[in-house]
Amino acid sequence: MSSMIPVSVEIEGNETEVVKIHSTADITAVKEQLLGKDHLNYQVYYNDQILNSHETVPADTSYRDPLLIRRTSIDLPMPVAKPDLVSSLIEESNVITQNPIFTGGCQCGKIRYALYSTPERITVCHCRMCQKAVGGPFIAVAIISTKHFAWTRGNPSTFASSSVATRGFCSNCGTPLSYQIRQKLSIEITIGSFDRAPELIPQEQIGIESCLKWALLNKLPPKSSDANEIPPSKIISYQHPDHETSEAEWLTFNTKQKDEIQELITL
């Protein structure tokens, strides 16, 4: 016979709660218990790994390492938690039906996202953690409410860079994509990953105590990429185009990319 065990769960970035489930329950059963008929629109993660539907629930979940349940579709309303769970588990929101204002994604196209409202703020951060996260002198991010944001193709892998926040990236090409403080209903998206990045102009810079002396903005002379040792005209790009693509278009693009890379390797 199965017994009831406590499991720490965090749904869509809301506060972590402890719920009781059967010790033999698989991931599908847990989603059905928490989300009802809309459970198919959600993916479960643990320690940055996607859990398959028929895997059993890990026994060592905790407040610091809960099951993360994230929405994978943007065309259905958010589910409402059952009355016996904490009522604040999920915040009600309207169905996203309008066209996105901004889109973007990673370099290879495996991960895509959309913003359905203009960013609340655009920031440059010079702190040492952000420098490390992007491997550069600073990070530039657009801050948006999670109610107006959706991952539209795939889901990023995440790394807990501190006790309060996680950073999202593509596990295939490595593109840094997001920064999110736990339990906060906003997400910060890297400006460079937007399709129309030039339209996003920073309004502030923070973390200046770690600013590299040579990284002062607007102080460097402009230089075109045509002046590089290998100019753009001599390079074949394998980067996803700066616009939305259908799943079929992306798969075709991705297959062609891999074939061309293999050809170069065998030359």
C-alpha cells in the first residue's frame, strides 16, 4: 500500500508550498492532483532536469529544491488550484490572445519566447555575477511581468546562481536568456536575445561598483564588423533568424545547419 508523503512544489514562480501525495504517484498523477484537466499544458522540473510523465516523484524535495511546474503553452487560461491547497498558489490571469509585441530566442532557435506587453524597465548590470553569467563586461536585460511573458518553443535550462535567483539558458547553444528572482512575478530577459534588440534602450545601469574601467558606455569609438579580420561577407551564419519561424521551418533550418557543419568537419 502507498502512503502519503509531503512534497515541496512551486507552480509558475509562486511561493513554494508543501502538498501531500501518494508515495507511488508518478509525475502525471501529481500534475492531475494539482492542476486538474489542464495538467497537459505543464512540464515538471527537478534540479534543472525535466521529469518524464511516468517517473516517480523524488523523495528529497525541499523548500530550497522544490518540484518546479512550468506552463508550456500560452493559448489556454491559467489553471486554478484546488480549494484544499493554498489559495495563493496560482495568480489568476487573462488568456493571452493578442499578437506579441516582442519576440526572441536563443542562437540555435531551440528556445523561443514572446512578450505581450512592453518591458517595465530596461537595465544594464555591471555586477560580478552578471559579468560571469554572460562572459562579458555587463548584462543588459528587459524586465517584464510573467503575466505578459511566455516561452513559446521549448524551455530553458536553469542554474541557481545564488540563494535568491536562477538564470535561464539554452542547453544546446549556451545562449544566456533570463534572470529571475524566486517567487517574484517578473522575469528579466537578455536584450541581445530579442529579435529587435536595437529597439530596447537601457534606462539605467546598476552594479557600478564592479564596472570594468574600460567598459564605460558611450565612450568607445565605433567600429564596423566589416573591419574585422574575417568580415561578415565571408561568414556563413548558422544562427536562427531574427523573426518567428514555424516548427517545420526551424527543423529544416536546424537539419541543414548540422549537415553543413558536418561537411566542414570532414573537409
